[in-house]
Amino acid sequence: MPLARSLSITSLSGLEEWDEEFDLEDAVLFEIAWEVANKVGGIYTVIQTKARLTAEEWGENYFLVGPYVESNVRTQVELIEPTNPALKRAIDKMNSSGCKVYFGRWLIEGSPYVVLIDVAFTAWNLDKWKKELWDNFSIGVPWFDREANDAVLFGFLTAWLLGEYAAQCEEPPHILAHFHEWLAGLGLALCRQRQLPVATIFTTHATLLGRYLCAGSVDFYNNLADFNVDKEAGDRQIYHRYCLERTAARCAHVFTTVSQITAVEAEHLLKRKPDIITPNGLNVKKFSAMHEFQNLHAQSKNRIQEFIRGHFYGHLDFNLDKCLFLFIAGRYEFSNKGADIFLEALARLNYLLRVNHSDVTVVAFFIMPARTNNFNVETLKGQAVRKQLWDTAQTVKERFGKKLYESLLVGQLPDVSKMLSKDDFTMMKRAIFATQRQCQPPICTHNMLEDSNDPILTCIRRIGLFNSSADRVKVIFHPEFLSSTSPLLPMDYEEFVRGCHLGVFPSYYEPWGYTPAECTVMGIPSISTNLSGFGCFMEEHIADPSAYGIYILDRRYRGVDESCNQLTSYLFQFCQQSRRARIIQRNRTERLSDLLDWRYLGRVRTFTFTKRRNVNRSTNNYHLSSLLSPSVLHISSSHGPG
């Protein structure tokens, strides 16, 4: 998987050879990302899941650096005094200079140390730092782009932290800094510009321009070499962000990305070929017996069925035992995530199931956070009606059970006609009448702020999937993250995934794809594409992925209609499987989980900057100033970074 190293100005010419193993005693690793203890997207999952393995390997010399967000810190971080003397002095120095820097343990597996920087507290420096950014890199950031402003503040503060730490070390330090994505990338460029003794890694999980281009419905992968990247970024008003990302990629000693397909993208858009590909992993929890994860599937499926009973009250004319739960989840990018092709395939699947008189019902969940103002009243009412029916049944059952018990105590068989009283029948009739519904079951569980313009709802109106009794495919759009405290569907995401039968992720732009990976480690089959990092990874490592419940949709060499037909075929074949066949398939899918375990992939992700141990310690310091030339540091505003 490693790509050929790019011998450019970023090469570590001061280090003669690389050791296969590295003594970590006198080295410190800082991992810097905007999503440290701050969930925004998939990078949060990357850092959270690999923290345990990294903390085990680096021990007390591993520090995560992220933004201070009070609401997150209250629930995720235990604030403590810094354990590293040099780091304590550095943090104290910054706090005495008008910053707010916190130190603690992130309460996740591995309990890694975190350094959290309050960017808002130092916003008074923004104009000064923007001027410095322009003077040194010729990158201008507009005042109205709040996210880019945060990136400027975070970048200067992380560079300040690393520089202060290096200054506070009593001996020449061995510092490795790993920066994730463009929001943290400015700190890397500043480390190089200030000639700090820091070896740097930059990982892009997805390029900014790539995401924007794909969202614009262009033929992205067949025209990668032809894009005028500066013009395209300018047209989309993200040129300053693009410059920050490209600068970080060009200045890093080692540039990595998460998949082969993203490496090709980065080479064309960021103008640097990644040095190595580092696939993302997960913490895989193996069960002592194979049937244990199957039992978890059954338990979670029962909870989803309870929700379905409430959501479709009055129209529950299908057999839940022959009902399949499909889902798509992730960032609400209608085309990039493949929600458009999924909906079209569902409409075609609905037709096939109806004309073939299938007794299978498909319920497709769309878990994509969008702008809402509250729960849908009809959806809440459905869960209330379901609960009322349950309470009524429990009351009648208790009365019935008591009479049965008393009859058996006196040695008589019960008279069934007298077991239920008129009051019991009245109560049950009222409960039945309460389930009558004049309208169709709702598509969306929430009130959308822009209902008429919402892409998913607009598409559903076009294809006519309205959850009618005649439809064999039902659709439920849940526009917020799942939570175990929700009054509608009280399940966390992992529990929900375990209860589903198939994950469908026909993405057009998916640099890695954590959602199908999470399905795999939980033994749930999934559909991915050959344009996703996960899909390419599985095609590379498995001769026949579909035999293991990993269906790879061709979206690179087929047109949209052909890809939609292929997806429909996969879905229809899945619906035709027997229950036993699905159980066997889940067992085969779960066997692939070791491929995605950080304990395997973490070896690929370990980067070391060292010389052979017999080299004198004093010459082992990183004199990065010799690697920096004025032409690298000063970037023309007319041509962008690089």
C-alpha cells in the first residue's frame, strides 16, 4: 500500500536512515485536530478509536491537542494538572500571556492526555495573526468566514504551544506533530516557517475542493487532471481555505491520506503525491462465541420493531417478521453520500417487490442530520398510541392471569367465557379505536425548516414513496443523530446498526467510509462503492467481497442509471434471501472485522523520524531550517500555495 516517497523540499535530508523500530522514551507525539473531544464528523471517530492503541504505544509522551468547547469538556474531559514538566511550563507561560489552555484526560478508551485551547479567548489577536499570515504566506482570510477564522486562531495557538514546549525542554527535544485536515493545517505551516524543531505529518481525510466539486454534480474522477484548481476554488468562494490546506500538504515532512482513491485526488488537487496511505480502523471487540453478536442483533431488531409498531399505527398491515431494515447514515450531502441513487433504487425495488407479489416489506431509514425545529407531532403521537396499547394489554393480561390463577388454586379449569369482563372488552375496543388513522404514516420524524426545498423530501415526492399500504418499501427520514435519550427512537447509533439487516452507502464521494466499516465489525452486510476508500480497500484485500456481505457498487465506470440498476439488483437479491441465509452471511461478514482493527492497521499508521541509535544524540536534533527555502515559505498570492 505505501506509495513512492516524494523527494521534494519536504524530505528529511538531515536524517540519514530510518530505523524499523523507534525508541519512544525521548520522543513526544502531539496529535492535533479540531475534532479532539469535539464531535463534528468522521475525524472524531478516527481519533477516538485509535487513541487507546496510540496511548499504549507512546505512554506518557502522547498528547492530543484540540479546541476547548465547554459543553463537551463538561461531559468528556477530566481536567488535571499537566504531568509533563516542560509541557506544564509551556502551558503556564501561554496562560500568563493572555491565553486559556487546559490540560486533562479525555474520558474514552485509553484515557489519553488532551491539551485544549480556548480559541475564542484569544480572538483579539485575530487581525494581527491574519496580517502575519498574509505577510508570510500571502493567504488572506475574509472576515465573514467564521470557520476559517477559527482555523487561523487554532493554527497560531498550536504553533505557539509547540514552540513554547520546545523552548521549555531542558535537552534538545524530539517532537513529532501529526496534524489532521485543513482546520489544523496552519499550525504545521507555521512550525516550518518558524523553523521549530518539530517533525510534521499532515493527513487529509478528504480534500476541500474535491468535496465541493462532487457536490456540484461534475464528472469528478474522469476529469481530475483537467481542473483549474485555483479557479474552481475561487468560484466556490473557498480559495482561502484551499490555500491553507494546500500549504499544509506541501510543507509537511510526511503527507498521508486514508485511501488510494483519495491519494489520486490529493495528487491532482493539492499538487503533492501522498507519501503513504493510512486506512482508518476501529476498535474491534471480539465475542467468545459466534452466537453472541447474533443475539445482540435480535435484541436491537426488537427495539426497532417497537418503533415501527408506533410509527405505522393504523397501517401496520405487514408482517414484522418478514420486514427488512435498511439504512443510510452520515453527513447530509444528498449526492455525495448517494442518497439520490438510493432513493431511486428504492422506487425500483418497490416496483419489483409488488409485481413479484413478495411478502417481504422493506423499511429504509435515512439518518442524516438536517435543520429542524421540533419532533413531528404525528410521530410522537404514534409512539404514545403504541405505549397506550401496551399498557392496556398489560392491564388485561394481569386481570386474566389473576382469574386464571384463582381458578387453578381451587382445582378447576377456567371458564374462558368468564375470564374477560365487559370492562376488559370495553377497554380493548377503546384502544383499538385509538389506533385509527386518517392520514398516511409520516415520512419525516421531525418538522423540517425548509420542507419544500429539502432534497430527500423533494425526491420522495417525485418517486411517490408515501408509505401507503400498497407500497412494499417504506421510508423513514430521521434528520438528527440517534440518541438513547430520544423520545422517538431511544437507541444509540451502534445499537441501531446492530438491529438493521443491511447498510446502504452508494456514495459518489467517500474518501474512506466509516459507516460501512462499522457495519462490518458488527457483522452487518453493507453496500459500498468503488469510489469510496472502504470499497477499494475491500476489493484489494478480498477476492469476492459479495460472498462476505460486502457489495461493491460500480459508480466509477458506469453511468448513473446503470449504477442505479445494479444497486436495485443487489437490494432485490438481498430481499430474496431466507432468514437462515442472512444469518450465515452475517457470520461471514463479522469474520472480516480483523481487517479493520486498529491493532492491525495501527502498524501502518506508526510514523517515526529517527536515525540509527549509534548516532550521537546531539546530531539527532531536527534542524528543519536547512529544509526551508524562501521560495517555499513565501507563497505567491496569484498562484496559491505550491
